[in-house]
Amino acid sequence: MKAIQKIMIFLTAGLALSILVALFSTSNAVGSEDVTLIRFGHGAAESNERHLAVLKFKELVEEKSQGEIKVQVYPNEQLGSEAEMIESVTFNDLQMVAASAFSQYDQRISVFELPYLFDSYEEAWSVLDGEIGQKVAEPLLEDGLRVIAYFENGFRHVTSNVPIESPDDLKGLKIRTPEFPLSVSTFKAFGANPTPMAFGELYMALQQGTVDAQENPIANIYASKFNEIQDYLNLTRHQYMPLPVAISEEFWQTLTPKEQDIINTSAREAAQFHRELLRENEEAMLDELQKAGMKVIDPDSEAFREKTQSVYESYKNKFGEDFVNNILRVVE
């Protein structure tokens, strides 16, 4: 009997020690009582400017909070696709995300992607950072998503194996687009055959001829080395896309006003850092793509713009005419 008691005491002590180790490990993973931890996910590679911008946010937050807020960064879809990461933020399983796929919760956030809405980066930034940027993002609060800044995706361009000098050159072309309704609608208006698919599948799809062309900002084209499988970079500038940065509303409400201010300010500073970094690097990227053998076509955008009027009419019906017209008035 004594032997059994000794064994039970030994097992109980071992279990208690295991629990203590587990608790200690968990505490280290999520932060102590004195440290607030933010887990921040995004879909870009570590070499992408987006990752550098998120690291800038981390640096700013940790500096401004004197280490009382820590940021753990998860790049390259480590925590799932953009859609999956956004969903994790709605449940506060992930605290922050920089992504494009918010239209699954409210399509009005994609209004900034209307074709040829903005003529310059500065015009886009002014609208996004102002009252319109805040109002468009407000409906996402119903799903627990608070947009606190807009990082940069930039103007989008078409790569292909044939030159695109007018909308007629896009007719029937099988082009990969993001899985966003506005992107699909825009290329249908051009007469192309848009084929939505995940970004991670795109290089192989181009390589195997599943699609003939694709469209992305220059930074993504460069980072993904599409010049290896596409001959032409056509500067169509057909859409400007911001990259909303959202924080879990549930998590946000646990923060003090001081912490909220630190995160807000840092997110906006990191957004401007991202924008300026991309602008500085875009010319160099374009030059390197040309040196690698890619031919750059700079078509007149007016014919493309005219083709997209049907998209505006369609989305006025979908988003509300007053909603779209208000944004057009601000842009004008």
C-alpha cells in the first residue's frame, strides 16, 4: 500500500510540475500581466515592402509604449489566407491584419477600387486618410473589424505575353484577377476573360498556361518575378488599391486610451512609411524588370477609362448612388 501511495505522490507531483511548466510557457508566449501582446498577420513575403511596413509598426509601437506593448509579426500567410486571417481578427484569435479581402464582410470597402477613380497617389492618400476613409470602413465594426490605417497596394498594371496598347488587346484574354467582384467587373468591361484565383497559385498558372495574363502593382510583379514568365508589363493603372489595416474591435476595447492612441498613431506613421518606400522603390523595380528583359508598354488610359463607365453604373446600383457620388465629389 505504501508503495502505491509513493507512486501516486510521485505522479501527482509530476503532474503539478507539468502544469507549472505549461503555464510558464503560455505566459511567455502571450505576454505577462505588464505586457500587451499584438499578433499581426499579413500575406506578403519577408522581402516585400509590406512586411517592412509592419516591422516599422512594431518598432514604433514598442518604442512609444516603452516595451509595454509587444508586436509579433506573422508574414507570408503563415496564419492562413487573407480571408482566413481577417476572420481570425473578427474572433480576436488574431489581433491585427493587413489585407485586401475585407469586401467579404461589406462590399462598400472596395469602393476605392473603382477603375480610374484616382489619378495620383497623393489624391488617393488624401481621401483615405480623411473623413471618407473613416466612414467607408465604419460598417466593418459590426463584424468586429476596426480599420485604423490604409497601407499601400498601389496602382495595378497588366502583365502579358502580348502588348496591351488598347482595350481591344484585352478581348478574350484569360487574365487572373483577385477574387474581388470589382476586379472581375472591370476586366469584363474591357472584354477580357477574368479568372479569379488565389495569389499563391498564380505563378504556376501562368507557367502552365492556365491563364495568359495577370494584373498587380509593380511591387508584387517584381517580388514574384513574373518577368520570368511574362514578356510585357503594360502600365494600365486601371485600379488603385489600398491595403486596410484592421484591429480586432474586441481587443481594441480592452486597451486604455493611451494604448489606443499609440497603436493608431503608429499605424498611420507606418502607412506613410509604406507608401513612401514603395514610391521610392517603384522606379528602381521598373528599371530592373526592363533590364531582365521585360518590355514596358505605357498605353493611353483614356480608352480604357471610357470602357469602365458601365462598372460605375453597376456599382452605383450596388453601393447606392449617393454613396458613390459623394466619393466622386470628394475626388473631383
